[in-house]
Amino acid sequence: MLKRAAWPAAATALMTLLGTTTPAGAADAWQKVGDDARGGVSGIAFESRTADGSGVHALVVHDNKRTGQKHLSRITHGEGADGISPITWDGPEPSDLEAIEAIPQMPAEYLALASRGIVYRLKVVGSTATVVDYAPLPAIGEGDDFESFALVAQNGNLAALWADRGAGADRPATLYAAPLSFASWGQPQFGSVTRRAYRATYPNDAAARHISDISVTDSGRIIVSSAADAGDDGPFDSAVSEAGRVTVSATGRVRVTLAPSPAVLERFPQYKIEGLECLAGSTDALLGTDDENLGGYVRTMPFCEA
């Protein structure tokens, strides 16, 4: 495997030889936000714009599993505004957080998902995230391993999408969808669940995770990341694809239609994308990687057109 430090030079030399520009997945477009396996990005939630509007603040979760390790950080990404700071977790401690999503119409509130299917409702104020309540996902299947979570607000109703990541040719991802509401004491409550099998067009090798994160555009396009992981030192591979569409009716019914052949929007060799977030008020998506011993990186790409 090319070492991460050598990859940019090798890619640039190759593109120069071929008479083309550096590819979208090249390392010089990425901002480093973590130095090792404890600092990778497993999920991203948009928080706010920077004061000058040129960058974004976002919350990222880390898939650390031991008590006392960091679970949540705030990053700032944008021209001349890069930075990362830890968020203190106040409440029952999670293990292996893999996704986070802002709750529509509830400022500073988020849902974070652990790999085994526990959803934590959080209130984030300053540098502290307080657990309001938590609950298991419904309809968890045998062997499910969750890395993705997204919320959809349409027609005055709220729905959640999440997925078992799948594994290679023998296990496609299972995309779940359900109406979502909250009990008066704060606990997430899910309605009737629908399921759809999903196979990534790329990567499609034996190490492929068909869905490593999900985001949904304002019009209901489902954008997913897929990733391949050959071990803690790589090599890694990823792609972002358009998977289908979701609608939520005025009665709260959730309908998911997946594309028979998902369109790959971009491939990202040498990176393992586990975070994908369409940014409010923009066509950009913020991408985050969990590259294990090589750390974590973020960048934006224009994947979220309506």
C-alpha cells in the first residue's frame, strides 16, 4: 500500500504524466482531524455556519469502545477556519458510536447511533453533550452492524433511515426506514419499519461495506457512502452513490424506492468514508473518514443537489 504521505505526490505525478488534473479523491483536498484510530470520523452532523459564512461547524462521533475515551468532537471546516475540539459526554456512556444526526426543528438536539443499535438523544450546549434519553432501534436483524443514520422531515412528519452495513457479496446492506416521534419524557419512538436490500456498485470486493453512512437531500434523494477496509493500515477504498429516494406522506407513511443500479457519484481510493452529511443551505456534502491507524479526514463535495 502507498503510505498516506506518499499518496499525494504519486497521484500528482501520475496526473501530470497523463495531462489531467488531480482527482477529486486526492489527499490535498482533505483536512486532517484525527491522528490515529481514536480520532477517526464515524459520523457527521451539521451544527452551524461559521460567523463569516465561509465554513461550517459540525459534530463528529468516534467509534471508541472503552470507558473514558472520547466519543464526540466539534470540527470547524472551511477556508482558513480548520479546527477540532472535544465535547464532554454527560450521561450513560456509549460504545462504538457510528452515526449522528441533527433533529429537525429542535435546535442543539441530536440523535447518535451505536453500532449495536442504541440511539442516544443528545442536547449539545457549548462543549457538553447531555444524554436526554436513549432507546434501541426496532426490528434489529441477526448480525446487524449499524454505521449509518439519517432523518427526513417532510409534510410535517419525521422519519428515520438507518442500515446494517452489509459485508461483501454474501451480505447486502439492509436499509431500514420508519416514522419517528418522541415521548413526552424525550425517548425516541419508532413506527412501522420497512426494509430494503442494497448492494453498492462500488466498492464491490469481499471487504465492502455496502452502506457506511446515509444522508438525504431536501427533495428526498438518498445519498450513501460505501467503504472497503482491509485492516487497520488499509488499503481503504470508498465511493459516494445515489441510492434512491424517500418520501414521507402527510399521514406519516414512509416510502423508500432504491435504484436497481446505484449511480456512483465519486470514488475515493485510499480513504474509508464513514461520515456523510448534506449541509443545510448548500449543495455540498461534508465527508468524513475513519482511516484507522492513519487517522481521520474531512472534505466537501457537491453531492446534494436537489
